Amino acid sequence: MSDPQSDLVFLTGFMGTGKSTIGRRLAERLSATFVDLDARLAADFGKPIAQVFAELGESTFRSREKATLLRLIDESRGPVVFSLGGGALLDRELRLRVLDAGTVLCLTASPDEILRRTRGDASIRPLLAAPDPKARVLELLEARASAYAECHATLSTDGKNPAELVELALKVLARKTIAVASGLDSYQVEVGAGLIGERLGAQVKSATGIVLVTDENVGPLYEEGARRALEGHGPSVKIVRLKPGEEYKTVQSMEAIWNAAYEAELDRKGLFVGLGGGVVTDMTGFAAATWVRGVRWVGIPTTLLSMVDASVGGKTAVDFGLAKNAVGAFWQPSSVLCDVTALRTESERAYIGALSEVVKTALIGDPDLLTLLEERADLVKARDEATLIEVVRRSVRVKARVVGLDPRESGLRATLNLGHTLGHAMESAGGYSRFTHGEAVSLGLVAALRLGVLLGRTPPALRDRVVALLARLGLPHKFDKELLEASVPLLGRDKKRAGTKINFIFAHGAGDVRVEPIELTELAASSPKLADGAHS
């Protein structure tokens, strides 16, 4: 099964940064087809780009540019390197499509270097036709900064020759990072083996101080390697070990992190590093969001659930009383490293439970991942390293795509709650001790599929396929009427409730998941038919 990110490479960046030159050489090294989009468009229009701008206007050009690039992506077979015009990806819809289709590298240069390289080109570069070219360059760079920041990687071309830049590009491509598009707060997620030792040091950059947050389970296993990697590239590290578990996701635990930051005299150029499961990374992110009004942080999730779920989206929080995640903020990490070697030490129950989130993710946005899980179920259960890298990478790509389209949970991102509506209720009905979160999501997913079949929204074959997969992976997939009777009344307190209705997520097909309102009374009336032995 091919990696959806491996075949297409897109070079973007300001004019004069060498996209066409580097693109041709990179295509040669990759044995790929090279496409210069501006050259293709000039041929299609039958006139130079500058003439198109002058006669038809920029909006006409951009419309054709977008349509052409989308068509070329859909028609591509095998590896292709695209050189794009500097303004091609300013359209965010197109940018997100391109980010999901392949790897986007942004080439940069200083304003003075751009002017030097483009001197005398105003006749063929219509956007530079201005009385003060430098002011125009600075204006355009500022306007495009947010779009360029969303790329998979940025390569400065100042002082480097094409051969050096091609080598740098190849190194970036080998890492197969996933870009989480969030404007100037964008970041990359790397998935691989041995990343704590190999890549963590590179995240230090110019940090003036570092606070490493972990817990008493993970710390003894991985904190020393993380500390060495960090201190090999920066200042000494202050380590905070928290008590493990959701019950310690409290303001009191936050005070321990803040105290460590205070003792380390962490300033706005400091760095927090969260090493652990979702509880640790949630609290580390919240500490970073609140300390001196915001500093950088790096996430190193060490559980499967935190890798495929909590690692993307920038949701940080602590619990307050009985209210989970009641105090929090959206604060994106500067990078995330998913080192799958850490999954070797995760408990069997926690690891298997987290696979329900992977199945859910596949159902939402990657039918090929669903097939992969079916074909390699035994390897997944055995924690085969190569399989895990592909499973985690594909899961992160789906969530990154959804979060990029809906960063603040205002619409599409709600589809990520597939299986969670009844799952959360079952988890609560079980007193948060009968089921783990992942086990509850598995049961909730089965219930959602059965309800979808009952209401004519989910194909029975899809229900049967997913339930069979959950069973093969060792996840719970059966529940009785008594559990449903205890769970359904709890939906009245669900945050997705709107009056007498609740926004429920239905799977109409693999890769076709929709948020649709349903009356709570209808759901309650249907629930007895969802239990094992009651559905058809």
C-alpha cells in the first residue's frame, strides 16, 4: 500500500528563490516528472504570465492556476515535483489540498537577495512593477507569511548552491513530516523510531531555558535520553515528574510545573517539553500557554492514544473539580515527535484500547488505512515497528487535515467525535473504571454504526466490516441493554446537545462521515434495538 505523501513534492516560496532550478534537479534525483506550473500556464494561455496579468487580471490567472494544479494532482501517476508560482498557495482551500496531497517545501531568501536575483525582471514579474521594489517585496512577504508558514518545511536559499539545497530537500523528504496548518502557528509532526535521540535536540533552537514535564511511569524509561538530547543542543534542563493518571490532571499539578518554570527562570524564549501520554502533553501545553503569556513547547507523546489523538490540534487543559478539561486554551506546539519505540512499553490494555481511535480515524478520512488494519491486524497487535509508523502517520494526517479545515472546533472537526457520543456515556455509566476510554470508544463506535443502520444512514456491510475489525484487534464490541439504559440518559448533559436534539456522527461510508441532529427521544427509543441480540 503506497504512502499517500511519498509521490508528490511541491516547491513554493517567493519569486527569485530558485524554485524552478531546484525543482528540476530534485526531480532528477527522485527520478520524478518535473512540472513548472507557471510555464504550463503560460503555454495554456498562449502568452507570458505578465501579459495575462495585464490583459486578463490577476483573479483570472489565479482561477486558472488553481484549476490546473488540482487537475494535475488528480492526474498524477508516479512521482512528480511541482514548481509553483509564489502566489499559487495563497488560496487556503488549494493550500490545504496540496498539503494533504504531498510534501510542500517553501524556499526563502532575504529581501535584499530577492531583489538582487530579480533585478531587471519587472517586465516578466508583474507583481514587482512598483516605484519602490523593496517596499513591494516586504509588503508581499508579510502578506504571504501565514501561507508560507503552513508548509512542511522551509529552506533558506541564502548562501547555498543548488546542489546543497537539493541535499537538504532530500533529508526533509526522508522524514515524511505531517504539516498541521495553523497560519503562523503551524507546526510539523514527525513519526518514526528513535526520534527522541535523533530529532529532539534539533527542536531546542535558541531556547534560553528548558522545562521537561513527564510522569512517574514514563520518566524512568525515557527522561534521561530526552535530557541528554536537549542538553546536547542547549541549556540545562529542569525536570518535573508528575503523578500519573487523569486524577492528577489538576491545578495543583499545574502549580508544580509553574514552580519549575519559576525556579528555572524561564522567559519568553524558553521551552517546555511534554514527554508522556495525553495527560502530560495536555498539561505541558497549558503551562506553555499560560507561562509569561505564552512560550514554545514540544510534544513527545508516548502512548498510542496521545500520538493519534492528542498530538494534533493544540487543545490544552486541566480538569477542574468533576469537569474534565474545564480550564484550558488552544496553544499549538512548535513541533511534535511521535517516537513509536515508546509504544513497546505501553500496557497491553491501553495500547489495544487506543486502536479504537485508529479505526475511527480510518473510518472518518482514510479508507486505505481501514484496509491496512484489516490486512495487518496481527502485525498491529504485535506492535510491528514499520506497521506502527505507517498507522500513526496516516492517523495523524487525517486529524491534521480536519484540524486545518476547522482549527477551533466550529464544524467539521466534530466528525472526530464519531463513536464518542455514546462511548463517553458508556464510560461514565461504568464509573470510569469498567472501561478505558479506548474501550468505551470501541463500544460507542459499534453503537453508532448500529444506530446508523437502524435509521438508514449506514450500510449494514460497513457495520459488519468495522465490528469484525474491532474484534480482530481485540477490542470490546458487545454490550447489553442494561448498559445502554444506564448510558442514554447521560446524553442530556453532552456538550453536543442543542435543546431537545443532539448532534450525532453517522458513517454513511468509509471516508464519508457526517454530523446530523437527532432527537434525544428518538435516540432513547432506538437504544434497546442497539444491544447485542436486538439488532439485525
